Amino acid sequence: MAEFTHGPEHEQAMTKAGVLIEALPWLKRFRNRIIVVKFGGNAMINDELKRAFVQDMVYLRLAGVRPVIVHGGGPQITKELKIRGIESEFRAGYRVTTEESIDVVRDVLTDQVGAELVDLINEHGDLANGIAGHEHSLFTGERMIKEIAGARIDLGLVGNVTEVDPQRVLAVLADDHIPVVSTLAQDGGEVEDDGSGLLNVNADSAAAALAIALDAAKLVILTDVAGLYSDWPNTDSLVSIINTDELRDLLPSLESGMIPKMTACLEAVDAGVPKAAIIDGRAPHSILLEVFTKDGIGTEVVPA
């Protein structure tokens, strides 16, 4: 009997089959469950990474997972403000948002960033709907008060999310679509035509609040680092998994840019979201690696 030998193409196919089989336990775990993904960092401005992210979202949706995308738009807002001759100002790490600039924030988030994501997803079929955070009472907020060394920092129309009404997001999910949510909040009242009544809210915090309200199975935050480092800049100190008590103790010592992201993860898990993770959005298909592989990537936060 002639001996059957496998060629290179067969070996490649077997490798691909192995990857698919490895994903099977996670497909079972997350099927019909909601995963909230905060889209940001370099993936937001790099076209190749943006398309890889969209492919990940489409894959999740077609595999039976229910992804919800929450996005900010910092780089695009800064660019549009410059075009319109409006100066960008930051205090305590937050963008100062004025009555003049809130219009730009609204236009960029809904008409540029969100609309582009919806269009890219819908190249794969009728799969996505955009939702403005300040509409349908989705996000309600209050102005943020920051104090540094006892001095009150005025950030203008920057806010914290105080209430979430997820009914519009749930309706989009019920239609088997991917919600693409922008991070503006209503300031406790109706939004006026001139933009007053709107608050610019941190996308990490908004994603956590929405994950809690949706009883999500997981919160994933894209960033531009490999994960959480316990002793930055020592790259050997990358933390793959951390519980909420450990993170609470570590939080005050973190770099300022990492604090909002890890705070969002902590708040989500404290409120009942089973897991939260920050992952490197500079790596193509990082979402699939995080959700469907045993070790994942980045740093995962779990209950203590």
C-alpha cells in the first residue's frame, strides 16, 4: 500500500484547524453574550489596524458573540479643532471642553469616527448601527470636578457618567446588529440645539458603565501598550492577570495615562462584570487573540 504523505498545504490547513478548535471553549462561553470593546489608541488612526479591528468585530458577530463598540475620538477632535481655529487645551490630563468646542466633539464623534466605523463594518453586510451617547438617554452625566493640590480645576463641559439607560443598545443587539456608541452624555436635561447640555465623557469610563448596565461577559479596552506593568518602565514586569484587590493597591502608583483605563476595568469587575482586559491595539486582530485563545494577550482583571 502506498504511504500517504502530507504536503505543506495540508500542514498549514491542519494548523488553521488547530487554531479553530482552540477557540471552541471560548465560543461556547461567549456565545450570545455581550462583550463591550472600547476602541481607541493607534488602532483608531492606522487604517490597517482599523480594518483588522473591524474584521474582528464582524467575526465575533458572525460567530454568535454580541459585540458592542464604544469609541472616543481624541486625535480626530484635536485635528478638527485646529482646522476650525480653536485651540486645544488640556488640564490634569483631560481636554478642556468649552461651549465652542463641544460642537466639534459632537460632530467628530458622530459624523466622523462613529460613521466611519459603521461604514467599514457594513462593507461586510448590514451589521452595524451608530448610537450617539447623549441620545435615547443612553448616557446621563454630571460635570467632573478635579482638584490638584487643593485647587479646583475647571475642565468645562467634561463629565462623568452617572446613569445609563441601555434600551437603545439592547434594541440594536436584538436586531442582530453591532452597536457603535459615541461617548457624549446628556447633562441631566435635554440637549439644546446650540450644543449646551452636552458633556464630553472619558471613553474608558463610559465603556465600563455600559458594560455594567448590559451585564456584559467581558470589557476589553484597546490601548497602545502591551498591558499593565507593575514596575514601569521595566518591560519584564508585564502583568498577565491581576485581581481587583491587587489592582486597587497598585492603582495609585501607575502612570497617569494608565489610571483611567485600569480604573474602568476595576469599576466594571467590582460591579459584576466577570472579566475586564486591556490589550495592545497595535497588534492586528488583538481582539480575537484575547477572546479566543487560552492565554490571551495584555492584562486581565478578575474578581478577588
